[in-house]
Amino acid sequence: MSKTKLLKSSSQIKQQRIAYGFVFPYVLMFSIFIVIPVIVAIFLSFTYFDTVRAPSWVGFENYIYLFTSDEIFMQKVLANTLKYAIIVGPGSYILSFLLAWVLSQLTPKLRTALALIIYSPSLTGGVTMAVLWRIIFAGDSSGYLNSVLLQLGLIVEPIVFLQSQEFLLLIMIIVTLWSSMGVGFLAMMAGILNVNQEMYEAGYIDGINNKFQEIIYITIPSIKPQMLFGAVMAIVGTFASAGIGVALSGSNPTPQYSGQLIVNHIEYYGFFKYEMGYAAALSVILLLFVYVVSRFAFKLFGSKD
């Protein structure tokens, strides 16, 4: 081997080592906080573990109980979770895109001001947000909504909204949608603002007649990476905000299980009943659900390259 080839080889090895050095901290943190906890959760899901004694192997008993004997999960939690996820996930995603598109049509100063106003609720902590909305939906005449309804004569006595089986899940959905315009919304708006304007001009020459066709044939295909990022953030945000029901109602389980989601069910069994094995089985089911939804998002907006 010539001296030149030896120098090139040593240079490549050095570059590879530097690259691995930069990647290593991420791989280490990802393994510690994602991979290892997932593996441990899958293992614990096949055990009985009360956090005091060592886990004892029970095989598929937790999963069998989950689908055959846990009536609360099958009748309340699963239905609430599906309803919440179907409305909040796509709802926040579509709303983020529509607001991002509308703001992109405005002047820069007005756009910046409105974007800040729309984005700011997503920065509010869950506890702070719950305090604000608990005042609005307070179950006596001092609650803002009850006060307005009483003054308008629409009700004769205050409604206990946050303890109501009829209203709690609806309020959770409203609160979550209100605070869901986060980084996914900003990413979509940035993508729309950076679409080459010449593409719109070429589109109108080729037969595009209105704004709807412009969005479908030019805007969305041009910002697929931002759309994918927004979809992932909507999925994550939907389940990250699932604790809002407990924060609003002040109890876990929520009143009559009306706002009980799978995340709350996991917390209840894990940290109130100390049945960590069963809680782990629930978390595995949630992980599979999130994975399936994420794969669907990648199918829609992921690159084929």
C-alpha cells in the first residue's frame, strides 16, 4: 500500500472517530432514557411487581386480565382514549396547519404578533393551565362560564362542569386544542413561508384556479418534512397532555371515569395501587398504539428516498 493511501486511510479513520465522538452522547442518552426503559417496561409487563418485593414472572396474565377482566379499561378508558385521540390528534394537526396557512397570508408584523399569541398557550405548564381553566369552569356561580349562563338565563343553577360525566371529556378536548399550537405549528408556518413563490405562479399557468387547489397541489407537497414533524408533535402532544383530566377534576380516577385515559390508568395502577407489572402492560399497549399511529404519519408524509 502506498504512502498516499495510508494517509487517506488514517485520515478516514480519524474522521470516523470524530463522527462517532459527536454521535456517542446522543446514543448514550437515547439508550438510557428510551431504549432501556422500554425494554424494562416490556419485561415488567410479564411480571407481578408491587415495588417492594422482587418481580415474579406471571407470563401473559397481565395482558389476559387487561382484555378480559378490566371492565373499566374496556368500557371507559379505551373508549375515552380513542375519542380523545381521534379528536385532539387530527384536530390539533389540522388546526395548526390552517392557522399557519392563514398567518402566512398576513403582513410580517401582524403575523408575528398573532403567531406569538397563538403559540404562547403551549408554553403554559399543565398545572398553571389547569388553574386557569378550573376558574372558568368552576362549579358554582363564581365560575366565569356559570356566571355568564346564569346572567343570560340559560340555566337556573350552576353546573358542576369538572365533576360531570357529560362535560369533563369535552372540556379536556377544548383545553388541549387551545394549548396545542406548539412547535409543530411554528414548523408548518416556517415551511409555508419558505415555499418558492414561482411554484405558485407556475401552478396557476398549469390550471390551478383557487386557493384550495394551491394548498393541495403545491403547499402540502412542498412542506412534507414540516408536515411530518407536525404530525409527530401532534401525536406526542396528544398523549403528553392526557393528564389534563386529572388536573382539572382534581382526582385520579376522574369522576365516574368520565375523563379517564390510558395514561391516567397507568398512573393509577402504578403509583396508587403499586401494581407496576400491570401498569407496564398498559404502557406497552400505549406504546404499540403510538407506534402504529406514527407509522401511519410516516406513510403519509415520509420521504420515499
